[in-house]
Amino acid sequence: MGMTYSPPATTIAGMTTARIPVIDRLWSRTTITDTGCWIWTGAVRSGYGVIAVGYRAEGTLRNRTTHAVSYELHHGPIPEG
């Protein structure tokens, strides 16, 4: 079968003690098949994977498509156009 990434856990008594970086949350919901396909196993809206980015307390929390977030994490900002 494929493999699944597991981010390092930072917990005390089962509670998260720090914000989990978006790249760790992205990879924790991605399975890579034996053929190299990346399968999103997290939330889906209108047929596209979505992940929350930002922080509610700072007023920056937004759902973004996972393909756009992954591109930006691996290549930088998406060019206009």
C-alpha cells in the first residue's frame, strides 16, 4: 500500500501545546500511493481538498484549496495570470 506522513506530536496529557504548522497538517492528511499519486484524505468542498490556514484569534483564518497551499509551500507564491 501507500505511505502516510505522520507529523511529530507535541502533546501534554493528550492536548496540543503549540500550533501545528500547515505543512505538517497538509502531509498528515495526504497518502502517497505505490504509483506516486498524492491522495488527499482531509476535508473536500466542491470536489477540491481544503485546509484551514491562519489563526482565528488573529482574524486570519481562511479555508484554502490544498493544491494551492501545497504549491506555495513547495514553490513559493502562485504567479498572477
